[in-house]
Amino acid sequence: MIRWWKKTLIGKLKAAWQRFADIIFANKKTSIISTILGLFFIVGLTFFALTMNTKIRASQISSLIYESLPTQKVMPLSYNQGDEAIIETKAISVMFAKPNRSDTNQVWEIIDQKNDELNRNFYYYPIVYRSNETAQRYNLDPNEVTLIFFQNGEEKNRFTLRSIEDPEENFIPELNRLPMWNIQSQDD
């Protein structure tokens, strides 16, 4: 019984394949044009899907995270361009943090309360997508608020919120000193 089904199925598949080949050879020009158009359509659809994913993520981050930044001294690093900005900028201070975590919210509250004491701008790199890749690239814990100063794309100084004693009093002064990496190393 199984052999009969197998033989019948194979026979039907061969017949269908032969009909398909006959149609292709009967209309060679139309078949070639249809195949080329089909390939262009598939490539275009794939490209569209890949670029739309990035644009959707960037839009989500912009509308959900960047609109709620507490001050103009915190500047957003746009999605998929943060790594380029870090490499290409001569000197840049960046805060890496997951949004809407208690540590991140604590930082926003401190900055909101002591905005006048903050004497420099810094960038916010939200760890939302590709958190493991970001953590490996910058050697950080994605669950901690980490601030890093880069000079010509090279890390010069860093600290985490948890490493500061009494963050309510010492976070802003530590953030203001972040670019002074060479002074700190001379003191040691």
C-alpha cells in the first residue's frame, strides 16, 4: 500500500515537473522575463524588510525614550549611529543605560534636580536592542548605568552609578570630572 502511494506520488511529481518544463520551453522569453521580475521583487522585498526594521526601531526609540530626556544637556545618540559618533567624535561623554530602570530613573532625577551644576553636555546611548553586542563592544554591564569618556574613539575614563558613594551628592561632580581622565591618572 505504501509503495503504491509512493509510486503514485512520484509519478504525479514527475508529471507536474514535466508540464512545468514544457510551459517554460514553450514560452522562453516570457519565462525569462518573469523569472527576472520575480528575482527583482524578492530582492526588493528583502531590502525593504531589512531597512524598515531599522527605521521602526529608530522611530520607537525616538518617540519612547528621547522625548522624555530631562534636560537639553543630555543629547540622544540616534539608533545605529551611536557607534559611528563615538568613533568619529574627537571627545565625547556617553551614558549607557537601559531606559526605565530604577538606576536610570535615579540619574534622570538627579540631573533634573541639579541641572545648574552640570557644566557639560553628554550623550545618552539607550541599551534597548542588541544589548549583549553593545555590552561586549564597550565592556560594560547592560544592567548598570555606565558613563564613559571617549577621545578619538578610544575609552579614556569611566564610572558607574553604583561605584559612586552617595550618588545624590556626588554624581554630578563625577560627571563633570569625567573628561579629565589625564588629571585623575596623574593623581594616582
